Amino acid sequence: MTVAHEARVLRRSIAATLLVSALGIGFGLASGAQSIIFDGVFSVLDAALSLLSLMVTRLVAREDSRRFQHGFWHIEPMVIAVNGGITLLLCGYAFVTAATDLLAGGRPLAFGWAAGYAVVVAAIGFTMFAYGRRANRQIGSDLLALDARGWLLSALITSALLAAFVAGAVLDGTPHAWLTPYVDPAVLMVLTLCLLPVPARIVWRAATEIFLMTPDTLDARVRRVMDAVVARHGFTTYSSYAAKVGRGRFIEIHVVVPADHPGTTAWFDGVRREIGEALGEAGPHRWLTIVFTTDPAWI
């Protein structure tokens, strides 16, 4: 049910994104605003990547196969990294284009069309953000969280565009009308500069998962639980390895017990359950391995 709900939310997000992209390209061509055309092209790219995210959601829900015995969790951060990387490139290209137009004297702009677009798209963005965030409270998906943040960012940026276009319309017909051709490239430059930190952070977080960098919070929780278990049961020592990949949590624990320890197989299984319950987040997305040995060489 959770996967089906996630897929439904993503499908609706894709439909809304395609609507925004059509509005952006149409209004951008009508008004001559490169910033709006950029927003429309950005939305087309976002729709394609959301479709890719939907495919990943279905893959993650599949059972493991002989070829992918550890499941498909690793695909999720790869898709997120591609999403962020392409966004970074697009922002860089748009910034260079805007700077070129600014140095060339700007470009004329129909502010009425531009403001109308900004009002409609900002309303769609805030609505989709609220919808996605509410749905993700039950699902807890990184992909949906990324999608919701994208809608919020889009809505806030479009609101800023609206303010800039209104300011440009006010300037038109005044002694400062010579500034109006610079509004569109200046807005596009500010837009891309505001966007750049977001995909940069997305790429960094995805890279930490792709390269299996252990999250500090997960490592601290494992160590806290195992320190208590070792002290309580008189074990010699332990080693632990943890990673987060997409929605998957991989935890591997090796425990050294004294050679004369009286524990039976059933007793050690009980300790495994104790550790698993203390770690929490049990479910299909947690991969927990606990090994007991008397030889420290195995840890």
C-alpha cells in the first residue's frame, strides 16, 4: 500500500510538472522572458527525472533476484545524484546566458504575461508542496521528500519572479524605464544563483550514500546499543559497520565472546533479537547481520 501510494503521489507530481512546463514555455515565448522559458525547460527536466524516480520506486518494491541479491536500494541515490547533477549544469548554463544578455543591453519583456504566469505557477507549486509533504508523513520516502522540496523551491522562486515582474511593470513608463530590459536577465541570474546550493547539497548527500559513507547518527546509535550489550553480557569486544543507501539501512555487527562462554545457539538468537529491537527501524528496508565468534581475527 505504501509503495502504491508513493507511486500515485509521484504520478500526480509528474502531471503537475508537465502542466507547469507547458505554461512556462508558452508564457515565456509570449512574453519574451528567458527566465520563464528557463523555468519551463527546468520543469520538463524535472518531469523526466520524476518519471525516473517513479521507476525506481517500483524497482525498490520488487523482491530480490539472483542477479540483484541485495535489492535495488542502491539505484535510489544514483537517480538523486543524476537529478542534482543535471540541475547544476542547467543552472550554470542559464547563468552564463543571462550574464551574456545583461552585458548586451538586456531584452524587452511583456510584464503582463510574465506576471500572470508567475501567479498561476506559484499557486500550483505551493499546492503540490502541501500535498507531497502531507503524503510523505505516512510514507517517509527520500524521493517524495526531494520532490516536495522541489515544489516549495519552485513556488518561492516563482513568487520572487512575480515581485520582479511587478517592479518592472511599475518602472515602465517612468524616467527609469531604461532599466526594464535588464529585469529579465537580472532575474534569471538571481534565480540560478538561488538554485545552485540546492542541487549541490542533493548531490553531496547522494554521493555519501553511493560511496557508503556511514551517517553519524546511525553509527552513534549502533555503538550506543552495542556498548550496552557488550557490558551487560560480558562479551570481549565488537566491531560494527553501517551504511544508508536510499531507504535501505545496512548494519553489520561482529561480536567476540569468551571461548568458555556458556551461551547456546538459542541464547545467542535471543541476543540478536535484543540488539535488533534496541536498534529499531525493523522492516524490509533494514538489513541487519549479527555474527558471534571467539576469534578476534574474524572482526
